[in-house]
Amino acid sequence: MARKVFSLFVVFYLSLLFLSPSFAGSREIVEKGTFDLYLNGVKKGQETYKVAVDKKKDTYELYSELRFQYPYQQSKRGYVDLKVYPYYDAVFSTGEFLRYEYRSKVEDFSKTDLVETEKSATELIDQDMRMVNVFDREQQRTDDIMNDRIDLGVNAGYCYPAGKVLRFSQTRLSADKKKDEKLPDNLIVLEPYGFCLYNLLADKIKGEGQKWEFALAVPQLMRLKPCVVEYEGTLNTYVAGSNYILKHYNILINDKIYTSFWLDKDNTVVLVSVPTEGVTAVRSNYQIKPFEKEEVKTTKESIQLTAGNFTEKEVHIESSAGTIGATLTIPEGNAPFPAVLLVQDFQPVDRDGNSSYDQRKASPIKQLAFAFAEKGIASLRFDSRGISESSGDPSLLTLEGRKNEIKSLLKFLRASDKIDKNKIFILSQGLGGWSALKATSDENIKGIIFVAFPMKEILRIWREQISIMQNLEAQQEAYRELDALSLDLKKSDVEWATFKGSKIYIPVLKELSLFSPADEIKGFSKKALFAYPDKDTVILPFHGEILEKESGGKFKPVYLKGLGHSLTDVDEEGNQKALVNKSAISPFFDFVLKGE
């Protein structure tokens, strides 16, 4: 009987999807929306949702259709079509959760027989649409084949409060699973592929503080987990080619990020990120309402400085590439001060060291500036080209372009009466070190700190990074993309390519590929400190050994124990922590203050 009731419910629900407001009595469509879905930066699908409200019956319904090209190596196309149809039911006046159900399926139309089968067959939507013959299922399958009825990999299920429990149910290929969990007071229903549900979460946390504890239900995984939603601040965020100041939230399970999402001034979900899947959802056909200014959250993870021991000033510096947005940090005390220009890696990041893909916005470069200020050292940090307040296109940043930016920033420092012109240093990170080396060949600087200076050509560095990827399917795909990229470099008619989800401007890559760090380092004569974090997975620490060999022993690397690429501690599982380890980078301070 229960199966029949649920079957009728499913039929009724599916019929709702085709009802228009004019035929639904007091039921009204009050909201529509679309999310474009990206895998590692490449658009792979879309989710379209609707919200229907019936004020007379006091009902709230949220339903959507999601289609996504899910990577699958065994498929001839390299992916399968994932289709998900979520449905959420609640009481309109109170928001009380009543029921969530879903139907999902995976299709691989690269197989001719399956394509032909679907053309002629009637899809069996889910096993609850009929009574299952538990005494002779084999005969029932035979009847299905004779009647051209097939199951294309459908997975259906639901969860709902039943008394004091939260009941999960799931059906796939006639196999039923059921599970009861103790019903929590504060429940959130989210799915890895169900981004419309974040609208409900945004409404729940509206006006709350910086941290909330919830119970997270993931129906497709049949799990109920304690979680925390943390507010990370109102921050400059890169969305679909532009920067906006948005509220940033993380959902944490056991202190690890499950997902992240961003809201605009109208409390609308603009962006959702699922880092474990490499998937982001961006609201489309929507005019974002950004906040006017950034408000960085102060947490126990922030570097604690004595009040008033430094001042910061936002500045705008003109260069041959346009305006550069930057921040000058000046310690408390008698000027002039020694100063460090902080040169970030080539990845587009803001002046604090945060990229659009950062989940925690740990601001490692800002932390470095504060750490130097504690030691009485001034610093200048800047937005990468095309990010935040710096003009230009980040895709067109070249070694020569970054070199010219560095020269303009050094000129600004020399012109400041707060800076000791004879004690100006540079600290560069990763590929930023290549431009810093080129820029300082004819500059009068005291010294330069290279963090994770790459000692191999760019394509060999990327191959190293691919070699340590944990996801074997993603690794093989990255190898194929890199091989194709190598061929594109030899062509004269190719302008753009894609690698690991990012667009690559081929003329820029050609310039990078011609840079030979081994050759360049032999002629470098400035005073330098080469530091390699020994847990770095971006530039592997053995580059230090190559440096020492290629320089004939002139430069001996310093290895920073326990640190990753961002100069933060790395735990046993390879996870980077949020705080820059100030004690581990003490060689930087000694180099600037003592010349050691």
C-alpha cells in the first residue's frame, strides 16, 4: 500500500512540473533561476529551478532540472550525462521542512545500441512507479524487455521527518535501501548536485552571526552529519570574468570544507563551489548587486598584532600596463624603514594572496606583510593584473609585463619618505621569481628572497604537478591536455587553449616556455636567499637541489620545514592550514635585518 501511495505521489509531483499558474488555482510561481555549472573552470551543464507558493494551502515547493557532463573515462566521449530532478516541499508560513525527493540518472549516448534502444523504448522512471514481483523478478525483467521497457540507470529517493526520526529511502534497479536517523532540531538539506537548495540556506542564515551549527542531510548519500556554516567576510570575489564584493560562507564538516557559497547585497546566491568535485555553480542571467566595501572577518586564525604597531595605506601606482592597486604597510616607529616588495605567483590573485578559487581566504601575502611589520619592516603588496583594483587582462600577463610592474612598484617605494632607499628588498613566490630576477638585473636593490623558485621549464613543471594528482582519471585527462598544449605551442595559428580548466593564451605561454631558469641563474649576481617549503606541491622542493647544482654551489637553498607553497603548515594528510608560520620563516627577517 505504501508503494502505491508513493507511486501516486511521484506521478502527482511530475505532473506539477507541467502546471502553469493559470491552471494551478492559487498556486503561483514566485521565483525562477538558472545556474551555469563549471568543472575546473569549463562550462559543463546547467540547473534551472522554480519556486511555487500556494498561500491558501500554505505550501512552498522548490523543484529543478539539472544536467551535467560528468567525467567518466570509460565513456567514448570521456563523460556521461548526469540528470538530477530535486523536489523540496515545506510549509510556506513557517518554513517547516516536509519532504525532499529526487530522481537522477546517468546516460551514455556514445553507445549506439543504447541510443537506438532509447528511441524505441519506454523509460522506466523508477522502480516505485509499479508493483515489483518479489516472487519472480527475473520473469518481470523478461517482460520488461519484451515490452521495450528499460531502466537507464535511474536512482530515486526521498527523505522526510517521521515523528522523531528523519527517514531516508533510496531505490535503484529494484534494490531498496531505508535508513532512519534521529531528527535534529536544526536541519539543512543539501546535495552535491542541487544548487537551488542554497537559496533555502541563505534564508536561514540571514541576519545571523559569524558561525552556526547545523545538521546536514545529504539524501543521495543517505547521510546526516553535524556541520558548521562560517561567515568568512565580505570580500572581493571573481565571478564569471568580473570582480564583485560579496559575502563569503563556508560549510565545514569535521573542520574540512564541504562547500562554499557567496551572496550579494540582495541575499541572492551568486556562486557555489564544491571543491572536492572541482565544480562551481554561477548564477546566470542575473545582475549582481555587490556590496560597496570589503569587511574582512576577524577570527582567532588572524595574526594578532599589537594595536597601533603599523599603518596601512591603499595606493594606486601607474605602470606601462595601466593602474596597479596596492597597499603600503608601514611599521610604528622612526622612519625610514627597510622595505620588502611582495611579488606573488603568476596565478591571478588579489594583493592579499587570495584567488577566486580560494575557499578560506587565508590572505597569505597579507599575513606576510603583517609579519614583516612586527619586525619593523615595511612592505608593499599589489593586486595581480586584472584583479580587484589593477587594470588589464590577467590572461595576457607576461614575464615582461610583470617585470615592468615590478620596476614601477620599486620606483614608488624609492619615492616614499618612509622607506630607506638603500634597504629595499623583494620577496617573490613561484613563477613570480622569474620576473623578479629579470626586473632586478639592472635595479639597485639590497637583496631578493626567492620562495619556491622554479628550476625547470614551464611544461616540465606542469607535468610534475600532474604526476602527484590523486584522482587518476583527472590525472590522465591533464596529461592529454598537456600533450595537446605542447603541440599547440608549435603552431602559428593557435591563439587560445585550455589546460586544467583554465584558458591559456598561447603567445604568453610561448614566452614562458622560452625562459630557461638554469641559464638565467648562472648570470645572476644579486644577493639572494632561495627558500623551498619542504611540503610544497606546486614547486617540488628538489628544485633546490637543481638550483645548487646549476649555480655551481653559488646558491645554497634553505628548506622551510613543514611548510607548503603558501608558507603555512601542512598536516599529515597534506592539508594546508590557514596561518603563515612566522617562526619557520625567520630566515626572511634575518636576511632583511642582518644581511644573513
